Amino acid sequence: MLAMRISFPALIAIGLGWLCLTVRDTDAVVIAEGKARVDEQTLAGVVANARIQAYDLSPDGRRVALFVVSGDHIQAPSFIVMVSAADSQILKQVHLGTSRQYVQGYAPQVAFAANGRLLVVQDGQTVNVFDAATLAAVRTIAPDTGSRFDVPAAIATSVKSATVAISFGTGAAVINYMDKQPVHIAMVDVSTGKQVGAWDADDVPFSISPNAEYVALSDHSTSSRVMGVAILDTRTGSRLITLTGGFPNRAGGYPDWKGTSKDQFWTRIIAKFISDDELVMTPDGNKDQSGSDIGASLKVVRFKDTQVTQEITPENYGPTGEIAVSANQNTFVAISRYIAPKYLTHHLRVPPDSKPELLVFRRRQILELETRTHLRPLLTLRMRGPFEIADLRISADGSVISVAEDYGVTILTRK
């Protein structure tokens, strides 16, 4: 049996339900059934036949910004809609034009800058910066003149800086999730529009350090079958180090790669900065040939000396690559989808209680698993890009968490 990538859009199960939760202490509670829910029905009054392609949670946890298209066709009218995270009330909306559906496997994106005052939007054609309160256009970020990389593909923001990594691609299709995705990355201070660095890379960044000095992205030159994480200088693009993690499978050994191409990767490690010099790392949702998860833990790694400062191994943890870190660095959240290997290797029916879980980790002296709660079986937006796994968000203070579920967004509150 070959290794498998279990993608959220492909795992559609029956029995959608509201969230339920058990908690371990009284000063940190995730409210069952969610604080608010934003979905296509919420938007029916402002966008006909609404389809949510992307969203972001504001740093203060009070607003949800949505990229919405009207209908399923390629040149669909597109909108930015701002919604209250408290009661799902629509605060503002603006018509953008028409959008492309995917560029190099990525759908359009929206992202708040760290101070919450600006909103960065890439629609597959242009990158625009809006005032987050009024949705008035502030500026456009153009690709470098004369570059063959002139189609916006992805954006990534820092939790404490106005610097944003904007990836421009060629627009050429990328078929395999593990393939290189050549891009030109422009590091831009969106508060001024000034470019602070630019360089070419083989993939888009998944994280920027809080001080905006480093980015983390997949390293396609890794010699092992588990793709490592390269740490680059944001101004020059120079590689500082590659982290491999050394993730074993659940049985404690390493995956059996017998019969596979020597150049073929079977999983990526996803990494998010949890401080200026540490990242939390976990594999994505791939399995080895025995049906086991390639790695069953999350590791906090100090990247300058590759030291693993903490390893967390939750019971029945099925990594998906979904991680979000609060700006105050006290909380991070991850999504787990554990399926026992026997159901995959023996083609058995997956039991209905094999639902994804939201895992909340809180820093005391060390990072500890605080709570875990079941999520809806269908974790996706209707028109999410096939390469995207960034549907989990957390507010700057860690008090509000949002997750894309069943073609909409559920917002939860911690106290």
C-alpha cells in the first residue's frame, strides 16, 4: 500500500455536529457550540450564491475578513466581506471585480497585518492593501518589473510586524503537492509599501518570525524522504539552516519506503514560529506504507542550533500540518485527525468517532496540552486551493480561535 496524503476536502463524513469539549482547568475554557458561525447562509443577503474562498481572523479576535465569490464559475464576481466575530453580523463589504480560482494550487487569500488596521488581499491577479475598518483601498503591491514571476500566489504575515511575504508565481500549474512551486518572494512593509527584501525560492513560506527577520518554508533539496524546513533571511533570501525534525512513525521506527523513487518525497514538515528563535514543527497528513502517521508528535525547535527544546506527543495524535500561534507566544493550536492504521491497510470502514480534533496548547513553564475538542468531520471552505492547509487561526492574546468547517468559519472563545 502506498503512502497517502489525507486532505481535508477529500475526507467527507456524515453527521455534522456542534463542538463539544472537556476542559482541564477553569481559567481556560473553550465555549462549546462556538461563539459565532459565518457561512454561505450568513452571507446570502449581501452576495448571491456566496462561496467563501478564504478568510482571516483579526488580531484582536473581533472580526472575520472573508474573500467571497458569487457562484462557481472561473471569472466569478468577488467581494471582501467583514463580519463581527461576536454575533456574525456583517459590518462591511466591497466589490473587488472578478477573480481567478487558483494560482499554482493556491486560492485567493486575505490576511490582516499585525496591528489589525490593514488587510492584505491577493485575488490571483493583484495584491491590494485595504483599510480594515473602511475597506477603502490603500495601495497595490506590484511584482518586480520585468520578472517572469508576475502572478500573485500566496501571502504570509508576521504576528508582530507589518512585513508581509508575498509570493509571485508564473501562473503555471503545479500538479503534485510535493513538487517545487517556483516563486519570487517580495518582503513588503505593507504600512508603507516599501520592499525590504526580494528573492526567488522553490516554495511559498508558511511562517514569518515575529521580528520579521526569518521565514520558514519547505526545503526541496532535503536528502531524506521527509521534506525539511529551510530558514531563510528575509532581506537576502540566504539559507541559514535546514531543519529535518527526524520524525519517526508511531511504532518508533522509520517509514518503509521500499519500491519508491529515490527522489520522491512522501511528506512535508510544517513549521510555525513560536518566538524569534523557535518553531513548532509537525508533519502534514501523510501516512507511511503501514498506514501509520509519519510523525506522532509536535516539536519545539530552536533553529539556530537545531536543538529540540520540547517534544509533545498527545495520545492518538494524527498530524495534519494545521498550526496557528498567538502573537503573545503563550498559546498555539493544532488540528489532529487520527485514523488507526488498520482502517487504512485493511480497507475497513472508518468508525464515525474518528473525527478531527482541535488541540489547544498553553505555555506555563513549558507548553502543555490544555484541551482537545472534536470538530466537524468536514474541515474546509468550499473553494479552498488544493495545496492549502491554512484554515486555522488564533487571536493575538490566544483568547479567540477560528477554524474552517463545513464551508464556513466557526469562532470559539477561551477565557
